[in-house]
Amino acid sequence: MAEGLILVVLEKITANLGGAALNAIKSKLGKEAGIFLEAENSMKEIESEFEVMQAFISQVDPYSENDQILKSWLKHVRKIASEVEDIIDEYAFLVGKMDGSENFMKKTFHRSKNVTAWKDISAQLNQVKARIQHLTTMKKRYGIRVAELGGGTSSNSITRQVYLSDSSYLSDEDDEAIIGNEVEVQKLTHFITEDGVGEDRTIISIWGMGGSGKTTLASSICRKKEIRKKFDCYAWVTVSPNYHIEDLLSKVMMQLGISDGTTDATHLMDKVNSYLRDKRYLIVLDDMWNRDSWLFFDRAFVKNRFGSRVIITTRIESVASLARENHTIKIGLLPQRESWKLFSKKACSKQNKGISTIPEGLVPWANKILERCQGLPLAIVAIGSLLSYREMEEQDWRAFYYQLNWQLTNNPELNWVSNVLKLSLDDLPSHLRNCFLYCSLFPEDYQIRRKWIIRLWVAEGFVEDRGTETTLEEVAEDYLKELTQRSLIQVTERNEFGRPKRFQVHDLVREMALAISRRESFALVCNQPDVTDVGDDVAKRVSVHIGGQVFQPSLASQHLRSFLLFDKHVPIPWIYTASSNFRLLRVLCLRYSLLEDIPDAITSLFNLHYLDFSRTRVRKIPKSVASLKKLQTLHLRFAYVRELPREITMLTRLRHLSVSNDLYGTSIPANISSLKHLQTLREVKANKDLAQNLGYLTQLRSLGITGVQQNHNADLWVSIKKMTILTKLAVATRGDDEFLSLQKLRPLRNLEKLYLTGRLAEGMLFPVSDGFQKLKVLTMCRSGLVQDPLGSLCQMVNLVYLNLQCAYDGESLVFSSGWFPKLKQLYLLDLRNLSSIQISEDSMASLTYLQLRELWNLKEVPEGIKHLRSLEHLIAAVLTVVH
């Protein structure tokens, strides 16, 4: 919908109007600042119009796809909003060029080219105001109005579209419904049939992404006679995103055999409640989209202590949480074996030649098709069924595979697969829609890092400001969590204590998002050698996956906000040419490119918020980086930069600065007190002045500092003590001739991860107290501890990850009963004097992973391993067991 773009535009208007920097420019220009005032007034008028327009659009039913007049009008709204965004960003670009002394500003302003540019902005704003007025007139002329949304009190207020859930597509033939879901079938059967006499009504939920088989699973159990006969009555109702409660209650009553002609919601709820009062009932609410609808059902479905059951299927985790504790079933994607079994059954179902398995010559193409389905039952069944009507010929299957994207969009027998998946996108609130579409810019099957995508969203301006107590990154974390709960993205890797680290978008969902992105000019992906131009789409974002060297940036590139390069083989001259076109760019990611020097054009991108040269060959950051006043993120991880210019301290909006990822570190200017917004600083090389000035960076959440010397210790720990919200700290010495003195290290109450590399003074552990209660990850390397540290470390009761690598010179370690109750991963590495490990019963009760390596003097395999009942993985390498 268009309101997502309008929200971004409104945020940009707010960010660019007024402000200390702009007021300073107007003050220095004096009377000549009139053109600024004219532009500001026009933007304020547009802001008012957009606020009302956004409120109107937000009330439009997102499922009213059949309203062609409304769709056409929204298309024009989106186009105007996009033009306003261009004007605002051009305004910001011109303001960025004028940063400097009063004489410099006046000189810059009076250049004929710049005067013309400012006049063009005023003229464009006036034209936009007229076109917005025309849109308002057009809305009245064609009677465009807000239709009443589902959940209201009138069933006749709108003509509803036919809504189909998974049950319309996945049949219940034989045991097809339970292929790959045997465990879930057993769970659901148990939840339904367990003795419930004397218990209140029990809610059971089944949740997962669209097309995963939730409805089919529920149907396959509930349709069985042996299940039905345990209940006095039964009803099944599909809720749909745009439900009307009166319609739903009427359907329930019809299935229960209750007759009543009323359409009043309250009366209907009371009628159902009265009927069910003395009955044991089984009711299925299929495809429920929000918790609000449960308020009506909760009143209607009486708690009568007869062991009744209500089953909810949903794509939304928060809806699934309505279920009774431990009565939630998560439906995942099918693994390869089950996918193949289901596909083979469907693809061979119509053959008259006795074929029950896929012919050998078609197996490679079947595997390719299944790779695209990625274990989604809806897609497997649909595509397999369609192929069952075709000849079992390699040429036919090859052609179908290469046309699969087209088939899913245009073939009437398959496009409902996209429609089912698209329902999840249609249900997204506007603040999440742009964030989700942005995920489609990453390559197919790409494992997207949580921190990476969050910083990209913030840089693009997609994240709303919720006040000074909450960072934009924290708000973006909530966005990411909500997309996960809505089954639009899948978490593929979690960090040491369970937080999502990487996630992935299902291929078919990604294709759907890409089609929408291109249609709305949100983004364009170049992944074929014959894609050579942005074209007429004027896409605001471009991601180059393959064939970058033949992609030709054009005038349309000046409208780009994000440019992501995943092609590692594009020539360096191409990068120079492309970057010279990116006038209004906010995000530039050249990660993995062959770039060695930074093009001059990049430091003229005054709107740039995110700049990424990670894993490139870049060795030097130019002084002209100071002109990037709006830069929030600068990534140089695994690049060759060893020193940053002092001009880096002029980037006062920096939030994340990540440099080299080795023990040498990157030198940065010591006077960094101006970087007060920094949340991330890694991995920087220590010096005495820097150790003192770090204390000014009180907003740091993550700090990595290396090359620490003895004379840095006192100042360093005093500075770190001031970082009250620090959650991750990594400190490393310059070498084995230096040491870390931790006696002045005081509890950091929000610290979650601590990495210490280097010899500790006198082999003494830092003071451990209740101030480290939030610490979950601890890694110590080359520490030179002389006493068993476990008696102190066990006070960190929330520790889930402990790594001692060449950290202890003693001969024995003792894990006593009750110690480390939450520890899940333990690494004991290169402890050369260690000869004994004692593990008491009830120690490390949650440990699932244990690695023992290079324990050269270990006299026996620890007998106490038998007490680790939760252990799943044991890796023991290079152990010398002495008999």
C-alpha cells in the first residue's frame, strides 16, 4: 500500500525541516535565505496533506484488490509521494553542499548552478501541491471512499471477496496430509483426545507460514470418525483476514444446528454460549489473523468443564499464544526426503502407464523444482499436480523449471499459490511493509545477518522514532521479531543465548516480494547478464547479484536510495562509473568488491547514511570523508585500513564504526569525544589518550579494543565504567609481554558478552560479584590463570557459553554440584597442564555441547561426563590419556 511510502516521506520532512544545522545556514545567509523559507512553507503544506491522506489510506481494506478505481488512485498517490521524496532528498543534498563558513556558504549558494537548483525545488514543490489537490478532487469525482473493514458490526457494509485458506488447495486424500508431519499428527491427536473431563475448555494452536499445511493437519485429524464421536458437536469456520464476526457466528450456529434470524453480534454470541453450555464441543477456527477476534469467540465458546476443545490455525505467533501452555504446534517446512515423497506422489498421480516413481531422466529437474519449493507443502502439491498432467519428458520438465516464476504468477492453476503467500504481505502494517520488501534485495537462499539488515533499515529511514529512551536499532529489533512471528521470515541461526543471528526468506515469498517491489518501483534486482539498465522503472533501490559488469547506470540511478553489490567480479572502473551517478544515495554497500581506493564521487554523497567496504582491498580512508555529515554506519571489517584520518571525528552522527577484525586493530584519532552517538566501536587500536577519551562514548553498546598496554589499564577501566549500557566488550593486549590488570574492572550490570585476550596481571581473575548477573558469554584466551577460576565464574548464574582457551595453567578443574545451571556450551582448549576434570552430579544441568581439545596432559577421560544428561555433542580431539 502507498501509506508505507508516505510514512517515510513524512519522517524525512520532519528530519529536514528546521534543526540547528539548517537554522545556522539561514542565519549566515541572512536576507538571501528567503528561498529556504519558501521551500519550507511548501513542505509544511505538503506534510499536512500527506498526514490526512495517510490516515485515509490506512483505513482502506488491504484485501480490496478488485477495486480497480481505488488501485489506480493509490498508484498516483504513490507516484506523487515518490516525487516528494526525491525533492526532499535533493533539498538535503543541496544543504549538505553548503556546510562551511559564512563566505563559503554564500559563494556556494550564488553559483548559478546552485541558484537554479534551489529555484527548481520551489517550482517542483508548487507543482506537487497542485497535483495533490487534483488527487483530492479526483477522489471526490469518482466516489473513492473507505470501505468498512472486517470485524465491524454490519455484514452488509462491503461486498467481500471470496477468501480461500490452505484447505482449499491441500486435499485430504489418504495419508497425504501427514507426509512429514507424523510427530505433529501425534501431538494434535493427543491434545484432542487426552482426558479433559472436569477441565475447562482447552485451546490448541497450530501455526506456521502460509501453505505449510496447518489447515490440512487439523482437517486430517478432525474429520476422523473416532475423533468426532468423542464430542457432542463440531464446527469448522475459516476466519479470514477481513472477517465479519456476525458472519462467522452465523456459520458456527448453522453447523451446530441452531436456527436464528438475528444479525446482532451480542445476541449471536449469547445464543452460541447457551447452546454449548452442557455439551462437549470441538470447534476449529481456521486461519485466524489477529487476537482481537478471539474476544468474540471467547464469549461465545463457554467454559463448561466438559473437556471441550478449540483449535486455532494461524500464521501469527501472537495468535498462537492464545493456546493453553504447551498446546502449541509449530509447523515447519518439509525436509528433503518428505518433500520428495510428497512431490513424487502428486507428480505421478495421473499417469496411466503404471509409473509410480519419477523416471531417472527427470530426477535432476525434479530436484531443481523442489529446491525452489523449499519444503513448502502448498507449492509441492500444486506444482506436482500440474506436472502430473504433462508428459514425463525431460524437455517438458526442463522448460517448466525455467518458466517457474512466470508460471506461479500467470498460470491460473498455480497463481493461487502466490495469492496464499501474498495474504501475509497484505496483512502487514505499513511500518513493516518496506522493511520486508527490503529483505528481497538479498540473493536467493542468502543468510541475512540480523545486525546488518537492522542498520540498513535505519539508514533508509524505515524505522520510527519512539523517543529518546529507545534507539532506532531497538525499534528495528521489534520489527524483525514481528516479521518472524508473522512467518514471513525464518530464523536459520541463533547466537549463544538464543537471539536470532541470521534468517532467510523463503524463495517463493521472496519472488512474490520482488514482483511487488518492481511493480511499485521500490527496488530492482539484477541477477542476469542481459539486465543492463535500471530502465524506465526509476527503481529507488538496486541490488546487483550477477552480471554487474554489463549493468549500465543511467539517469534513473540519480533516484537511487540504496545500491547493494553482491557480484564479486565487477571491474574497478565500473564501480567508479556507477558511483558517480548516485546523487541521492543513502545506502552504499560494496562489500566483497575488488575496490582498492575509494572513488572521490562517494565522498560527495551528502545524503549517505550507510557505507560498507567490508572485505574489500581498501587501504585508506580519504580526509574528504568529513563531508559525509549524515553517515550513521561505516563498515571496514576485514579491509586493509590500518589508520583512520582525524576527520572521522567530524562525523558526529556516526552510530556504528567497525574496522579491522584482528589483534592488530586500526588506529583512530584519540579525540573522539564528539562521536557521542556511537553505539558500536570495533576493533580499534589502543593508545593512552584513546583509553581516556573512551569515557565520553556513554552510548556504546559494543566495544572492541586491541593492542592494550600496561600503562593503558587504569584509564581504560575508568572509561569503561562510564559505559553503563554496554552489552558487549572485547579487550586484547598487544602481545604476551603485556598484561591486563582487571582489579579496577567494576561490575557492568548490562554486560552480556565479555571477551578477554591476553595475560592477566599476577594470573588473577577479575573480581566477580552480582554485578555480572546478565553476563551470558565469556571467552578467555591466553589469560595465564594460576588458580581454578570456576569457583568464581560459577557466580555468573546466567552464563550460557564459556570458552577457556590457553587460559589456565593449573592441573585440575572442578565443576561442583549446582554450578553453571544455564550453561549450554563449554570449550576447554589448549590447557596444557590440565590433568584432571571433575564433574559432579547436578553440575551444568543444561549443557548440550562440550569440546575438549589439545589437553595434552589429561590423565583420564572425565568420569563425570555421565552426569551431563542434556549433552548432545561431545568433541574430543588431541587428548593424551595416560594409563
